Amino acid sequence: MSDRSNPRTARWRTGTTLALSLLALAASPALADPAPAADMPAASDPAPARSTNLITDGGGRLLLTGGVSTIEGAGGGGLVPWALIGGYGAEHEVGLQAYATGVSTQDFRLYSYGAAANLGDRVEFSLARQNFHLRALAGALGLGSDYVISQTIIGAKVRLIGNAVLDQNTLLPQISVGAEHKINDDTTVVGGALGLKRADTDFYLAATKLFLGQNLLVNTTLRLTRANQYGILGFGGLGGTDMAYKAEFEGSAAYLITRKLAIGGEVRTKPNQLEGALGGTTFREQAAWDGFAAYALNRHLSVTAAYADLGQIALRGQHAAYLSIQAGF
């Protein structure tokens, strides 16, 4: 099902306006970062030693430690937001990043794309769009050859305390809070047949610790949510029941093999609010996990590939191939 022009799309146009505003920020002079003349070495000075650590040339942020973009738009792993503010904008700088992700299982496909802005390594704003293709299941349900459920996600994250890069002499992690407001467009399955709420907000608290000496990043996130399958199947239980927020655990670990290549894994638990909607174990929801490799071609472009086990979606377990590309300033 493609997006249609109707009153509900006003919220999507609002999100588009936000994205254009982020692009305007990216074009501002704050992004320019020329080296001051006083900092340039004189011709007689010896050539500066080449950095042997993971710090990027010409900047104080580390390659990949801003994370990639989650399928919901926030900076982190593919499934889990980190406390780190996405992108490479440092203090007093503005950064912008955009991403496109494809996830393909044996029964479904998910395409997610969006953009995010980093303001002074303190605040992150994100905007994401998801299109979930039901493929063969759509035909079995009489919905057409390739029915699509779409949703828009508007996110914000604020760093509260700590700095994962600079605070190497303490065990205090970087801690951030975030919110993701999700607007599901579907009125036929989600709002119609299932009678589920189509808009709601997730809240999360994330703590990330980077151990530079061990090239290791560890993250834990606590999420309060009422979303079914990330919001793709709406929010809460059938008929508006079971609308209490559920506390769910999310975790990530990444090992930086080189300053450009990281490998790792994630796990994300989810509430199980729709099991038995069509009888038996239909719509059971299970934890998801993945194993990923992320490679930064340079400071502005990275690619992430992963294998993901998404647990049961609708009628059976789903195993996925995941590919994402991200560009940033």
C-alpha cells in the first residue's frame, strides 16, 4: 500500500519539513572546519607523526563510535540506540547524516530511510520512514499482491552526563535519554482488522561505555514501549487493552578491529501483546538479535551488513539479511 494524500499525511508533511530544516542546518557555515593557518606546520617543521590510535584524522570524534542508524533512525546499532550522539559533530559543531536500510526475511521486507542532525555532540534529532512489505502473506489475507504497512518515526536524544570518548579515566558511561514518536499509516490491518492504536511514543535510557585500550564498546538501553513489532503492528493489545508501558532490555557490544572496521552483536527484547490474535500462537512476539560488521569507507560514508534473527513475526520465525548505507557530514 503506498502513501496516500489524506489528512493523515499532514503528520508526514510535518516530518518532511523537519528533514528540510535539518538539511538547512547542514548547509550552514558551522559545518565548515578548515584548519586555522596558525595550526599549519611551517615548511621547516618536521612532518607530524601519523596517528596510530583509532581517532580520526582531523577530528576529535572516533570513526564509527557515533554508530550507524537504527531502523528507527537514532544513532546506534541496527536494532538498538546508543547513548552516543550519532554522526561526527563535536562540541560547537553541527553534523548531519542520512541512511537507507533494507531488511529481507523469508516472508517480509522492510525498507527504512531517514536523516538525523547532531547539535554540538549534545542533542540528536532524527526522522525515519519505514515501509513493511507483507509480500505473499498479503495475498493470503486478500490484501493484494504486495501490501505495505508504513510508519513515520520522529526521534530526539539528549546526552545527560559522561563522554564515552574522553572519559577514559572513569567507569562512568555516557548516559542519554531519548524518545521516538511513531505514526503508523495503516487503517486497514492495524487500525481496521486488528483495531489497534496507530500512534504512540517510546522512551529510552541508554548507557554506553567505550574502552579505548581494549577497542571495545558496550551499551545497554532500557526502553518503555507499547509497540508491537517496533510499531509496524500498532500499539497495545487488541481492542485497546493492555495499554501499560512495558520495560524492555536492549544491549549492544562492538569490537573495533581497526579504526575503520567494527564487528559486534545486539539483542532487543519486545513485549508480547498480540499472541493468539488469530488463534494459537499467531502474532507471538519474541526477542530479536543480530551479528553485524560495520565499515567506514571514510569519514562521510559507512556500510553495515548483518544477519538478524527477528523472532516470530505473524506466523513463524523470521531470519533476515540486513544491509545499510549511511552518509554524513
